[in-house]
Amino acid sequence: MDQLLINPDYPHILSTLIFLPLAGAILLLFVRNEYFARYWALGITTLTAILSIPLVIAFDRGTSCYQFVEQVSWIKSLNIQYVVGIDGISVLLVMLTTLIMPLCVLASWSYIKTRVQAFMVCLLIMECAMLGVFMALDFVLFYILWEAMLIPMYMLIAIWGGPRKIYASIKFFLYTLAGSVMLLVAIIWLYIHNGYSFFIPDMMWQNYSSSAQIFLFLAFFLAFAIKVPMFPFHTWLPAAHVEAPTAGSVILASVLLKMGTYGFLRFAIPITPEATMTLAPAILWLSIAGIIYGGFTALAQSDMKKLIAYSSVGHMGFVTLGIFVLNTAGVEGAILQMINHGITTGALFLCIGMIYERTHSRELRDATGVGKHMPIFVTFLTFFSLSSFGFPATNSFVGEFLILAGTFEHNIWLALAAIPGAVLAAAYMLRMLQKIVWGGTDNPDQSWISDLNLREIVILAPFLFFVFWIGLGAEPFINIIHVSVENLLNNYHGFHNQVAVVTELITQ
Amino acid sequence: MQFLPELTLLGASLVVFIASLRSTEAATTRNLAIGLGAAIFGATLLSVNQTGKLFFDAYQVDLFSQVFKMLIAGAMLLVLLFGQALKGIPEKIYPEYYLFLFISVLGLMMLVSSVELLSIFVALELSSFAVYIMVPMRDDSGKFRFQMEAGIKYLLFGVTATGFMLFGMSYMYGLTGSTELSVVITKLSTMWDNPAAVIAMMMVLSGFFYKLAIFPFHFWVPDVYEGASNETTAFIATVPKLAAVALLIRLVSLISGDGQVIVNILMVCAIASMFYGNLSALVQKDIKRMLGFSGIAHAGFVLLGILTFQITGYANAIYYIVGYVLMNLACFLVICSVSKKGENVMIEDLSGLHKRSPIMAFTLAVGLFALAGIPPFVGFMGKFMLLAGALSEGYLLIVILAAVNTAIAIYYYLSVVRITYCSGPEERGVITPSILTSVTSVFLLAIIVFMGVSPQSFIDYASTAVQTIM
């Protein structure tokens, strides 16, 4: 238990963050007033965001231990605990979640017109489950929240979604659930082989047999690769993104996809290091395939949301690439890129949601040439697009640069194969940007369109702020994750050295 | 005091029998039945700590049996509460309907206390025959007489299964020279290399498999569920399963030594039930048929706990079947409310339920998500503990197959949720459940969540109960 640090100044901060939205949701169940529901949800999410700020301020950057830990026994007979804590890998993701939720509520302010209370209840339950997933240090707690999240997300897509919402929501639910059933078996297997404990840090860096590690890794891989989503498990993503309401798309892109990559970092690498080593090349090349495939498919889309969705496949390919090159630059770049993708793609979905609210169409050709009439909007859109393809001075540049640097260090051919992905990203984003801002000679009449109102500017401004903050001064963000990443990689390489020594002894 | 719940039931049956002799107002009969149901539940609560043996040791009263009697009475009370309108039954035979309901429950209560082959048989038949009559008691408004078909099917399959059982019991007696369960099973445990012993055991098990609807004794399920009135189906789908699990545990827990043969049989039945139930449920249009097939799959899951031969495994099985009964009751509560005149409910009849009655839609969604095994509901915790128990005994393959089944099952549960929440009502009328029904549904929702979030005390209690029979 020496990996756990209890912060005496904030003894219950993590539980507060998890249960405040849940309590808000339960209260909201009994209210039948739409205006109240909006303000209530905004209030609760804002309060959660404010309460989460001490996490970064009081976060000890010099240790790789889990901080702000809370530990209570939950189900004694199975030795399941309620134990939460965050380290450098999860702290930024927690912050991303808490900060993005008020903006999601704001973005749904006028977009959601029917059954507002139920929508806000779903959003609040989502927030509770997402925060819990990033904080859980008990595998059962993690799995419960990981699965429980499916219900509100399914509802968000299935009730407030677009025309093909039923197909999209069922596909989303089935894909994710089918992926995670084997995770459950893996969890139980680990529990039995770890002296009947579900405590995640206890499961790490153990000497499971090679074949067991391979099977465990495959179970993890199936669950997390579907969530990321990695090529070829990505087909649910465009459908879900396209049909989800704006807030749903933002949550999906910014937070849900990160759970897959977070799972790789938190579980796959530390629990099955040997299998990671064996299977990493395959995953690296799958990542490359995802980058190239996502890029080309995005280039061919006429639906703006689909375009962004496929660009997500490409961007997440960069993240898994960075994770599995397994060096400091790569992994740090990957974590940073997870945040960057959350910011940039979330913002792009919001932008498209704003256009959709005006034109009621996601088709690129219906949105051409709005630049003249919506100058503020296209300014935002331009910056976010530049950020999306990693233009220098924006956030994604730092992340992608680190990932590519790490990849070069690992294998030069792999890095060369990833480069076209960056070019493709520029191609499809600039194509979209050009059409939206200027269009061609056959633009539809857009003169009736109104520019962003104050609420919409308030939604987008924080995103832009972070785009430039990370783009120009990524140092504080790297600092907060650095020690945990170093610790992870040291353990990983230490584990393999140890195994090498043992094998050498045996052969002698 | 030891026999109090059974006596109360008998008294209750007599009271409704007297009511059946004169013409009684329908509302009076219904209120009377609910009152009697509550009294029976109270009697089981009072006698929960009784122990002792009755009738020349053929009838054992211990914590295990008393807990199950309490559960059976509780489930029956819930069925009475939300099925109070009794839409599917002609008004003039209400007293007779309740009479047979109580007699069937009496049989089930006797079953959980029986520790002797003949008393098991008598109790099982008492409970079965009463239900055989309840099935065709449905209002024949459509003139299709499909309740008769269901009744006949139920009877024929039931009689066949009990025939097997009786045949198996005769083998058991022949092999061991006793009819006392503890003696019989202990002796049988030493002779698994003798095919006659295995066959005898299989045949006796088939009687319980029939009650629990385990493959290959499941054939009656879809037709009977469809043919019986909604309230009767709610009863058949839940209460007898509790008793069947109780007796199955009593029987299996006595097996000592190497019972690998029995484990293998149970394993094959479990896997076959899961796959058969889930795959067939995928294509159903009638929600009762769908729940019937899903029940077959869930019975397979229960076997997963029993075949571990461990106290924790039995406790998990009890926890799971109680959870299953609650989740199923939540679904049937909605079916009974949605059905206007007691007709069957097609899945598409649930369209737009969220607009027609938000509380019913919510109850159904929670019930179905719980059945599908999504946390934080009781279905997930039960499934999780069953899988953990089976895997710690080393049954990796069956655990993987069971996990695969979870993924299959989610599709049909989700389709129903989709219909209730994502489609318009299309001129289907508003449903206003009675206050009693709403209160029952809130109670069910609360306990489904509570059992899922904090299972510890329930598991402990189930373990204590199981320990008394080990």
C-alpha cells in the first residue's frame, strides 16, 4: 500500500467530485421544470469544475504515487474496495472531464428542446461515471463505472440523436459491451491469481506466465481498442458521432475515447508487460493503419461530423502509436495528445453543432461560404482546424511532435509511415475550412445566418485558451505527468531486464 | 410455530374457498387476497428462526427453508400487489384463482422443507397441479383457446418430467434402500462409477430442471408464458424458481466426495440453457415469450453457482435467483400495467411508453438493464459473483462462454428499451398505474439498486442459511 498517498488537506475531494454530479442527477429526477434543469445542471457541473481545481494545485509533481487517495472496504467477502486516487497519468484526464462538462451543458442550452431534465440527468450521470473511471484503483469499481456509463450514453444518442440514432446507439452499445465482457473474465482471473485482491496496483508487474499474459493482453486489447477506437474496431465511432447530439459528440470525443488509451496505460502495460513487448509491433502497425485510413476516409467525407469523426480515428492512432513505442517522449506525447484531442476535437464538434443549429444540416455543402456572415465563428473554427492538424504554436503540434520524436527513436520506418498521416490531416482540415469560410461560386444564400451569440463565444473561448496555452507553454502540463510516466517506463524496462537476467541464469 | 407459514397458507386457502362458495364482489376478493398474502408473508417472517423436524423427519424446518419460505411469500405478495387488477381472469372465478394460487404456494413452501423423496414428490406435485389449473383459467375473449393449449402442454411436459423423477427415485431407493435424502445422496456419492446411480440422479434432477426451465426441460416455457394470463405468468416465472433452486441446492450440497459426473452434467445443461435461451430470445415479438427464453438463460447462470459445490457458490446462486425474481417482477409489473384487458403485450405495444407512463418506462428499463447484467444493478453483481466463484474453481471455459452469452443477451433487452424510449406512442393510450402498483414498482427499483450496490449483507445471510444444511 506504499503507492498510496492521502492528502490531508483534501481528504474527500475525489469522492466529492464523483458523487456531486450523481446527487445532482438524483435530485433532478424529481423536478419537472426545464429552466431549472438547465441552470441546475450548469451549477452542478461548474461547482464540480471549481472543486476539481485544487487537484492540480495540490498535486505533488515529485512522486509517482497515487494521490488524494480514499480507501473504504466495500464488499468484504470478495475483498472489493472503494478506493480512488489519481496519478500523473489520470490527473489531466480528470481535469479535462470536469472542465468540459459545464461547456457541454452550455452547448445543449438551446440545442436540446425536448425532455431537458432527462438529458441533464444523463449528462450528470455520465460525469459521475467518467470521473470514477479515471480515479478508480479497484478493478471492480472501474469495471462497474466503465459499464454503467453505457446506459446514459446510449440514452443520449438514442433519444436526442439524429435520424439514424437507433442504429448508431445500438451499435455503440453492442460494440462496447461485447468488447468488455472478456475484460470481466480477465479481471476475475487476475483476482484469483493475486491472492483474491482487486486492488489494481497489486496486479502490476507480477510474473504471470507468458501465455496467460497474452490472453490477458488480448482481453484488455479487445475492450480498450474498441473504446479508442483502433482500426479495424472503429466502425461504431462515425455512426455514434454523427447521430449523437452536440454534447454527446463532445463527451464521446473528448472523454470516452480517452478511456481506451488510458486503459492501455493503466492496465495493459503494467499488468502484462511481457505480452506488451511481444504484441507491441502489431499494435504499432495497426496505429499506422488507423492514421492513414482515418486520414483518407476523412478526406472523402461530405458530412462535417463524419469528417471530424474519421479524423478522430487518425488522431487516436497517433496516441496509441505514442503509447506503444514505450519511451518517454512517446508516452508523454501520447498523454498530452489525449488532452489535445479532447480540446481540439471537442471544440470542432461544438463548432459544427453551432452551424447545425442554424442550418439544420451537417452537410458540408450547406455550410459553405459562411465566413462573410459569421466572422467570429470562422475565426474560432480556423484556430481549431489549425490545431487539429498540428500547426506549430497550437497544442496538437507539441503532442504530435513528441509522439513522432519518440517514434523516430523507436523505429525510423514506423515514423516515416506515420508522416503521411500528418499531411493528410492538413489536407482534409484545410479542405473543410476552405469550404466553410469561402466555399465556391455556387454557395447557398447564407446572408440570413447570424454570428455567434455571447453564450457560444463563452463556450468556445476556454478551448481556444487551452489550444494556445498548451501550444506555447506545454511545460507545466509535461511536468505534471512526467514522474508517473518515468516510473511506468522504468518499471517496464526494469521488468524486462529482470526477466532477461532470469532467462540468462536458466540458460547457463 | 414451526408449521405456521404452511398453516396460514392453508387457512388462507380455506378462506378463499369459502368465498368461492358464495358470490363475492370482485374488489372484495382482491382485497381479501392481498390481505391474506400479507398475513402469509408476516407468518413467514415470524417463523424465520424456527428449527426442528416434523413428520418422522421427513420435513425439516431450518434457517435455509425458512428464508426460502419468506422469499416465496414475499414474491407472491408482490405478484398479488401489482396483479391486483387481475385483468386476464374472468371475474366470477377470482376466488378459485386465488385458491389455486395459495395451494400452489403451499406446495412450494413444503418443497423447500422436504428432505425425503416422497415428501419432495408430493410437495412438487401439489404445487404443479395447482398451476396446471391456473394456466387455462384465462379469459377467453379472443376465442382462440390458446390458454387451453398452454395448459395441456404444461400438464404433459410436467407429468413427463415428474414421471422421470419418480422413476429416478425408485432407482435411488433400489440402490440405497432408503428414501431419506441425506442417506440416499451420501450413499450415492460413493458409487458414481455405477451408471445406475448417475442415471437415477439425472432423472431426479430433471424434475427440478423442469421447474427451473433448464435445457432440455424448457420446452413448455414459451408457450405457457404466452398462453397464461399476464398475472399467472408473473407467478410462474418467479415463485416456483425460488423453490426449485432451494431444493437443487439441498440435493447437490449433500453430494460428498468426487461428484465430477454431476458437475459435468450440470455444466452441459448450464451452457446449453444459456445459448438456447439467449439465441431464441433474439427473435421474439411477444415480450412474455422473450422473458421466458431469457429465463432459460438465467437458469443456466444459476447452475453456474450450484456446480461449484461450495458454500459461496450456493450463496451466490441464492443471491442471483432472488435478484432474478426481483428484476423479472419489475418487468412483469410493467406488462400487467400496459396490458389493457389482460391481452398479451407485443414488444411493439410498448412504443412510446416513456410518454404514456414515465414511471412504467423507467421500471421496465431498469428491470431489463438489470437482467442484461449492466452495473450498478443486482443482475451485474450476481453475475459477477457467479463468474468469480466458478473461475476460482477453475472452470475457465464455462466462464468465458457465459461471458459471451452476456454480450448476446444485451441485444434483445436493448431492443425493448429502444422501443420504450425511442419511438412515439402512435395513438396508444396513456397508462395510469394505480398507486399500489407505483409504490410496488418504486420498491422494486430501490431494492434492485440497493442489492446491486451493497450485496454484502445479502450474501452473508445467504451463506448463513446455506451453512445450516451443510
